[in-house]
Amino acid sequence: VLGFGYLLQYSFNEFLGPPGKVALGFIVALITTVGGVLFTRQRKDMAEYGSGLIALGVILLYLCAYFAGPYYQLVPDLMGFIILATVTATAYVLSLLFVTRIVAIVTLVGGATLPLVMNHVDQSPQLYLSYLLILAIATLRLSQRIHWQPLALLCMGLCFAMIEISIGHATLDYQSVSLTQSLISIAIIHGFFYAFAHYALQGLSPTEGINRTRLIIVTSNIIFILFVTQNMILDSRTLGVLYLLNTLPWIAVFLLPKTLFNYSPLSDESRALQAIALLHAGLFMGVGILVLSSPEMRGIIWCLEGLMLIYLGSKFQLTSVRIEGYIALLFSLLAVGLQVTQWVINSIVPTAELLALNLGTGWGNLIAITCLTYFAVLLSFLRIYYQCYFPLAFC
């Protein structure tokens, strides 16, 4: 590959020139690719070696497309983008036909790093992000077909890195970006989020369930969407409403596991899916309300969310949801308790606000922490009571 790039860049300048070198490079790359295909079909016992030849041909095609476009400027930018996209599509078809991992990796890496050689991040980020979304969906489908989850992890890492580069360039001059372009970019980002979420939750097995790879994808995915949307949306009200709207698809996933993922209602796969859906819905709802609310009310909101998750986790026997509820409840009690303590300390001097009985934030927090603590204890005792005296009904 290094020798091929050296020949395209420095050699035969007096005889061929840039057009001739690029044309000769495409011929050699096509011969290598076709030769790898024929070799793989004729020599089944050396399929891996044949896959290496196919991958080599794909890499050479990427190099030729780069030299024809950004390097020598032999074709316009749009035509260069189409050529690189065609190479990516060809490589994807080859990886599907021959079910080979090395061609899949070359396809993904070569296709995802287009903006590094095409400079499309500065000119049309929406065009590149749309192309990258299609490539990501195709790669995830390929990962399922060849039963190789590391390909999905690599796809996620590359996509997140390239999205950050693209969004970072686009938001340098945020005021010049129109509302329509911003909405399109946000919609495409959500396409990545739900594509990776669908991959992580599709095809769960009764014995394995949510394995480590799927859990990494789910966790990284939610961190990615929260981080990117906060960088793209500067208005807190718009950001909070967007988070609240994202709770609706996850509520639908919780209620319709058979319709959306073809899991039977009482199966272990359905229970795992419902747990993940509840966690996502609770997180989006909690973060959305926190973004929209004032800082003094955050402890109360956390406490309400924690009680709701504890109730749902106990009702549907979802341990992970219940644990998240306990964590949210603990943080909320600490936050509200700290606010009440500060309010009491500040009321001592110079005026006794406790004696004034003005219903302000301090009294609201004090009443809230009293009521919410009572309901938390009551909910815990009810759970123990039902477990002890009505085990069948509780189950």
C-alpha cells in the first residue's frame, strides 16, 4: 500500500501525469480486487488469503479515489464524494458476499474517514452525517450477519469520533447555522442513537441476555447522545423538551416488546428489554426535567424519579431499575437535606425566617423531604410485607 501511494504521488510524472497515474492506479486496484474474488472462489481452503487480496484491492481503490479527488483535483468535490461512496458500497457488497471480517473493517475505516480526506465537514456536514449514518446501519447489519460484535464496537467508536469532528467544525460559527440545518443535524444524530440502541437490544438470547458488549454499546450510546445534544443545543428549554420527547419511544419499547423486537411478553429477553427501556425513559425524563427546572427543585425531582423507579422495579421485578431508583433517591435526599440545612443556617441571623412562616423554597424543601422520606419508607415496608405474606401475588 505504501509503495502504491508512493507511485501515485511521486513516480512517472514525466510519462503519465496525474490523470494517467490515477487511471493506471484504478486499473491495478480493480485487477487486484477481481483477482482476490476469483482466488477466494476457486481456493476455498485459502479463503482468508483471498479476503486479504480483496481488502488490498479495496484499500487501493480508496487511495485512487483520494488522489483523483482532493489530492490532484481531477474531478469536482461532489464527484469525488460519489466515487468514494461507490467504493464503500462495493466493499460492503464484497464483505456480505464473502462474509469476511478484514474487508468489513477496511470498508468501515475507509468509508468513515471520508471527511479527513474530502474536507466535507466544513462544506456540508449534513451530507456527510447522512452518508455516515447509512454506513453505520449497514455495518451493524453486517456485524449481525457475520456474528462479530467487535465490528459494531469499532463502528460505534469511529462514528462517535467522526461525529465529534463534524459537529465541532459546524458549531465553530454557530450563529451562521440555520434552524433547518440544526434540526437536520439533530435528527441525524438521533438516528445514530437509535440505530446503535436497536443493535444492542435486537437478537437477545435467553442464556446470554445483555452481555458485556451490548452493555458497553448501551452505556456509551446514552452518554454520547447526552454529550452531543448539549454541545449542539444552547437553549435549555429546547434541550429539556427534546429529552422529554425521547422518553416516548422508550415507553413504547417497554409496552410493545413483541411488536418492536418480536420477544414474547413473559420471556427473559422481554424482561431485559423492558429493564433497559425503563432505564432510558427514566434517565431522559429525569435529565429533561432537571434541565427545565430551577436548581432548588432538583433534589425533589430526583426523589420523585427515584420513588417511581423503585415502584416500577418492584412491580415488574427488575432489579437494575430498582437499584437505579435507590441511587437517585440517595442523591436526592442528600441534595434536599443540604438545601434544608443551608436554609436553616441562613435563617438564624439576621432574621429568623423559620418564625416568619413565609412559604418559600426552604419550607418547600423541608416539607418535601419529610413527605418523600415517609413514602420511601412506606414503599420499602410494603415491598417487604408483600414478599412475606403474599409471595404469589407479589410475583
